[in-house]
Amino acid sequence: MKRTALFALMMTLLLTGCAPERDKNEFLRWQKELAGGTGARFSAAVAADCGGETVLYAGEVVCSGGETSVTLTAPETVAGISWRSADGGETLSFESVTLELAPGKTAEVSPCRAGPLFFAALREGQYLYGGRDGETRTAVLALGEFTVTAVFDAEMSPLRGEIRKDEKTLLTVEIDHWESW
């Protein structure tokens, strides 16, 4: 009887002790596949902390090669404005008007950067830790000065994320229609 109880206890410890390493390995395998691809497209609903005021917007994000673009879809007052980053430069466009943005002249993190920053963290971020909660998985990643928490469904499609700097949440992102290639 004692042997059976001891065996059951050891198996439980062995199986639960391996779960964090298994989660890490599964994420790193997924991250490697994403990094080996050429890009992704997804819809993002973003809440940004802009000096104590929360700004909400939605957009379509395309990250391909060295270029990233975000086309705003909501709120209606800014729908159709596109932000593009390529070759170290950034532009804002609406219909036939394009403005080149000076680097470093925006807020701490522009809401337009939420999707691209989230994608960069998924693709290149250093895995810090993660876990599971029912059908969802979580990975906490370091990307430069940012800490990004990403939540995935059981098939490893991103659902949402949080972008933090110095323990302060700057942006939250809700992901829909994830597609990577």
C-alpha cells in the first residue's frame, strides 16, 4: 500500500513538474515557426493609456518582410488612416495625403505601434515564463524595454496581449482573425 501511494505521489510530482518546461518548449517551437515565416495579418482592438486617458481604436495589421502597416477601422473619426513603418521610417496616410513622422516625437508608445510591437514580441521576444489556464496558454516575453504578456487559444492562435514598460500597462490588444505565413 505504501509503495502504491509513494508511486502515485512521485508520478504526480513528475507530471506536474514537467508542465512548465513543456509549455515553454511548445511556445518556443511555435515562435520558431512564426520567425521562419514571412509575416502575419490580424485585426486588433487596442486600448492605450495616453497620460491617464484611455484611447480605444481598432485596425487591420499586416506585418510582412521588413514592412508593417496598420489601417485604422474605428473609431469612425479616424477610420481609413494608415500608419506604415519600413526601412526605419514611418508615415501616416489618409486618401492621397501622406505625412512622414519624425522618430521620437510621439507619445511613449503610439497606439498604432501596438499591433506591430505585439507581433515583434511574439516573433522575437525572449520567453520569461508561461502557463496554462484551462484551454488558454500564456507566455510572458521580454522585448527590449517592454514586457509583453500574450494569451493564446489551444491551437496557439493569439487572443490578446498586454504591453508593459516599467511595471505600467501601456497598451492592451485584443486579436481577431490571426493569419501567419
